[in-house]
Amino acid sequence: MEKVIKLVHCADIHLGSEPTFLKSKATLRGEELLLTFEKLIDFCQMEKVDILLIAGDLFESNNISDRYIKSVISAFAKIPDTIIAICGGNHDPITLDCAFNNNTLSDNVIIFSDFQTYRFPARGFMISGAGFTSSAQSSTNFHNKKAEGNLINIGIFHGDIYSSESDKNPISVSDIENSDYDYIALGHIHARTEIIRHDNVFYAYSGCLEGRGFDEVGKKGFYYGEIGKGYNNLKFIQAGKRVHYIIDVDISSCSNLSDMEKKIELEMHKHSKDISKDLFKINLIGGIPQSFSFSTEALVARFSEKVFYIKVIDKTTYEVDFNVLAQENSLMGIFAKKMLSKIENAKSEEEKTMLKQALNFGIKASHSKLGGIYED
Ligand SMILES: [Mn+2]
């Protein structure tokens, strides 16, 4: 077989960020991002990785606590045989006051701002890339580039392949596919792609290393494996210490908090290997009798020792015969009658659904359940 090299591709680590929704656990979570990154460095050392690619947004901003920067720089120095290629992201652009310009880095680290190529002929590869030099960049820094020579050509970029209108380095897929690069490591989009192949060009978004909120659900990590000319066996490795899950739980068969607790826990275990480590957003769904009222706060309290974080959103509906209610001579009766006529005359399915929800919210509000309805 032709020469292959070992590679790790990660991106969007956002060191220095502390998810504020976690309140008293936010600082702990911020520290965990750093710990996961340090584990990744240990992994590179153990596996004797040739190249570690960090495709932008290593830091949450250019204005983060010095301890994060110091930890990262000493971690880099621990793996002198691994070439560490980093490009600036929109969160940590390469500016005069960025971490990399103001600190001495070990010789194994290369930083990309304007497009540049570094050649390592003795090791059989070359790395080309570009990074952000300010927080926005409307034209791409990867246009009409072509692979050259016999070395394995690697690219590293932070940008958006999904929108040509993006002001975050809109990279065109055809520029990638026509580049003849052997592998292009992308950052910026926090949801990973599979390894995409076009002829002998391979490319991927690794996604972020750790989820930091419920817009980053599921297992997070990095790509690791061997690449060569026309060869790529990169595999996803889960690295995140904790996983965020959003789960719909139908509680229509429950008649008290204890039933609900059991049902929710059962659903959690279906998704998570260790619920005590993970974060859950539980959407309660299903129809419940009007007589059944519960407090989402009380439900959350039942999980305080069982999970790292839980948020409960009440999306249940009341099993009410609205037509009967509409006959009632009461405020709710009048409300139901008006809403039913609006639903009847709705011009679209969307409008109908929205009006039905409004009817439900109204009925729930009359039962003082407002606290559980709104999502923050
Ligand atoms: Mn990012």
C-alpha cells in the first residue's frame, strides 16, 4: 500500500465558554471542555498521530481567561511529534491580540490566517489552509486551489459549505471537489457530516467536540484514522464527556408524578448509557384529563440527584370535549365557541394547528398552568 498517515480532525471546541443555562454548574462545564481537549491531546500521543487538525473556533473568543490559553499551549508542547495545524475561526480570528500572536508556541504548531501551504516532504504530507482574520468574511479563502506534487495534500478551513450568502467564509462544494486535495478538514458547522467522497477528494465537518446546549444534541467528538492518496478510513470517535438529549415523553397513561417520573426515566435509559452524566430536555406530550394537574418544578426536583441537568417542558393537551364546553355559559365556554369557529374557518392547516394550540393554552391558562406552558 502507498504511504498513509495518521490524522485527527476536530473543530469548534469553544474553550472558555461556560453554558449560562447551567447556572451553578456552568464553570464546571467550562472546565470539562478543557479536560476533553486535554484527553484528545493524550489520545494523539498514545496513537502517535502525525497531524492534529483543529479547524477553527478552538477558543470561544479572543478575550478568554489566560488559564485556558496556558493549558492549551502546554498541551501542544506535550506532543512534539504531532504537527498541530490550526486555523482561526469566526470566534477566534487571527488578530494582533489573539492568543497565538501573544504567546510562544511549540515548534509543532502551525497557524493559518491568510492562505498558506506548509510542506513536510520527509513525512510525506503538506497542509494548506486559511483562517479568519476578523469575525466575518463574506468571500471565500478557498477558491480555485489545486493540489500539487506527490505529497498527501491536506486542507484545513473554517467556513460554510451550505450557504453561498454566508458571511462566514462561504466555501463552494465544487471548489472542494475540484481541488484534488486528499482530505479537507472543515470547521464552523457544529453538526458533523459523514466523511464525504468525491472521486479521490475526501472532506468532512467533524462537528464540535462537546455539546454545549440543546442545539447540539447527540454524541460529539472527532475524526481519527489513516489517510493516503485515494485512501481514507477516518472514523468518528466520541469524546464528549456529556451528551444532550431532547426526548418527547407521552404521559397520557400517567395519573401522578411518580408514574411520570418512571416513564421519563425509562425513556432516558433508552437513549443514554449513563443518565447521571447527561443533560435532558424532556417534552411532555399526550392528552391528559383536565382534572390532572402537576408541577413541572416538582418533576424536575425528582431528578435532581439522578441526572446532571433536566429541563421539563409541558406540551400536553387537555382531553376536553370542546363542543360540550362551547355550550357552557361561562367565560371558557365563550372562548371555546369563538376559537372553534376560528378553527373551522382557518385558511390553512398551519393556521388550524396554531389555533388549536391557542385553544389548548387558553384552557390550560384558566387552570393556572401557565408556568409550564412557555418555553424559555
Ligand atoms: Mn463554532
